[in-house]
Amino acid sequence: MADLANDGQRPLPPIPAMPLRHIAAVVVGNALEFFDFVSYGFFSVYIARAFFPTQNASLSLILSLSAFFVGFLSRPVGAIVIGSWGDRAGRKPAMLFSFGLMGVGIIGLALTPSYAQIGIAAPVLAVLFRLVQGFALGGNVGPATAYMVEAAPPLRRGFYAALQAASQDLGALAAGVIATVLAYNLDAQQMQDWGWRATMLVGACIVPFGLMLRRSLPETLHKVDDAGLAPDGTAGALSVGARLRPHLLTIVLGLLILASATIANYTTNYMTTYALDTLHMQAAAAFGVIIVSGVLAICGDLASGLLADRFGRKPVMLVPGVVLVASILPAFWAIGHFHTTLVFYVAVGWLAVVFCLSSGPVLVMLTETLPRSVRAGAVSTIYAFAIAIFGGSTQVIVKSLLMLTGNPLVPAYYWTGAAAVGLFAMAFVRESAPIKLLARRR
């Protein structure tokens, strides 16, 4: 079957089903990279005390969340450097490099001594290793997503790309499971002294196995694939900018949708800190929400991919998107009004499912629409800028607004506004699902 994602470009040969070991290589690598990155957010309260101690606990948390934000600032740099390299040298070397670099960042952060031991060098090193993590993760998303879409059978691209999103939630879930187990079995001082470090080092232990898996991957980018032909057929005559210019509207809309999704994702990730710092719940219950939302998010990701292959990308983004906008405020109101663990889990779990259903097709839509020769770098860069601007800042903004207003519904207002913007952008994207393109041609 022709590569319908590049409508009007040269057709590509038929693509067989992707072997399970290759799927595992990409999924495991993505999961571990996100395990490492989001672990910081889950343990921000403890990291604040270790590296940013002050007389004011809220100020320490703000400083810790600001360091979390720093990791997002280097993501666009990694996206441009590693992502564009993935368009020149191939998806595989880009994925291998970003994965190894993430291992360096997580080991370094986990082994950095506390402020009490080495003084100002502790927060400096913590910020440095967050920059390394952000650089690595910024360069991973585009090549990994491009690889999954290019290796997938055309009518299954939505599901294969959904595995990329599911692997991210799997990484967050794994971090949450370990954190919850530790919270149940360690006291507060043990969590502070070494519990959060142990979680990060568990992830680091998987790095060698992930590298071995990714080394076995075949390359999906070849010199004959979408080499950027000029109208007269001259190979390589078009610049990157010229190849992207026809897709500027899609890029802008994709940036708005990913910005909205980023705010949603990191508001959800903040719920553990929200439970500890705002609702004053027990640590075990607060960390437990990571497991609940993580399992449901993975189910939502996979269902979204299947539905997007069957009904197209736009309907699967729009219908759950409307439900999400209508659900956020009632869910947060219920959390604050009833103040029980069950209501907390049900509300956050519902929001996680609806959000993942709506956001699942976004990356595959972008990847299918953009030319092969620039898609890894472009997808990485669009994603990284959305994350850099709104990812790390979300938790800082939410916490700051909570401090200023004392209103526990602040996260809901912020998320609802972002979801409405994302829904607006979704309404204007072009359908890219092969099943829809085939139907139009008939």
C-alpha cells in the first residue's frame, strides 16, 4: 500500500507488520526516558528539601519546581540538535544517543549529594543534570514517533503511534508504582534521605538493556525516501524551510494542541504534589493516584490509537475533547468538596482517560502530514517548544496561583482554559488517516 501520509508525493513500498521485538525496543526506551524525567516531578517535595532548603517550605517547593522547569528549557535545543540529526543520519542513532544521555542525567541527579553535604554545589549540579535530561528527552520524541509511524502498516499507524504515548504513561506509571511502594514501607525521613534516589537508580539500571534493544532496530529512513525533491525532480534542491512552508498551518495548530495537552499532562502529574501540599493527604494515598491515572491513561492511549485508525484522527480528538472541557471543573470541585481518597482517584482517573483519548492522535497526525526528510526534527521541535513553554511552567504557575489565591480550583481553571484552546485548534487540522484518504479517493 502506498504511503498515504505523503499525499501527492512518491508512493512507498508495502510495509509488513512490525516485529514485536522492535516495538519493544522503542516502547521500553521511551518508557524509561519518561520514567526518569517525570520521577523528579513526583518527588519534588523531597527534592526541594534536599537541594533547595529554606525557612519557607512553599518557597523551597517553588525552587524545586523551577528546577523541574529548567529541564524543559533544554528540550528545544535537544529537539533541534538530535531531531534534525535523526533526519540526516537516521532514526536509530538519534534514539540510541538520546537514550544513553538520559541515563547520564538520571544517574547524576540521583547521586548528587544534598545541600547539607556540599552546599551551593548541590542545586547547581541538580539543575545541570536536569538540563541534560531535558536535552536528551527533547531529541527523542521526534525520531521515536517517526520510527513507529514509518515502520507501521499504513492502516495501523494510529495504534503504533499510540504505543509511543502509552510508553510515556507506562514510564510514569512505573515511577508511580515504585514511589507508592516506598511510601507504604518507608517513613518520611527515609523517603527524604534515600527513597526518591532509589526510584531514579532503579530506572538507571535498565539503561544497558534498553541500549541493547535499540541497537537491534533496523533503520526506517533511507536516502531515497522523500529526499526533498524540487518540482523539476532535482534531489535535495529544497531547503528544510521550503519543505515545511506548505505545512505552516498544521505546525501552528499542532503547537497549540500540544501546548494544551502539555498543560493537561503536567497538571495531572502535579496531582500527587497537590494531594500532599494542598489537600494534606497521606503520602501513600497521594502517590496511589499515579497508579490509578497511569493505568487508565495507558488504556486511553491504546483505545485512542485503535479508534483513530477506524474513524480518523479528527473525530477521536474532538469528541473526547469536548467531554474533557466539560469535566475538569466538576472533577476538581468533587475532589475539594468530598475530600476522600476514592473521589480523588475517580475524578483524576476520569480526566486522565478522556484526556488521553483526545490527545492520542495528535502526534500521528503531525508525523503523517510532514515530509519524511524533516519530520523527526520538526515533530521534536514542535513538541519540545510546547513542552518547554507550558510543561515545566505549569506546575510553577499552579502552585504560585494556589499560594496567591488560596483557591483549590485554580488548577481546574487553568486546565479548562488550555483545553478550550486545544479543542479550537483541533477543529481546524487536516485529516491525515489513511482510511479517510482512501474513502475520499473513492
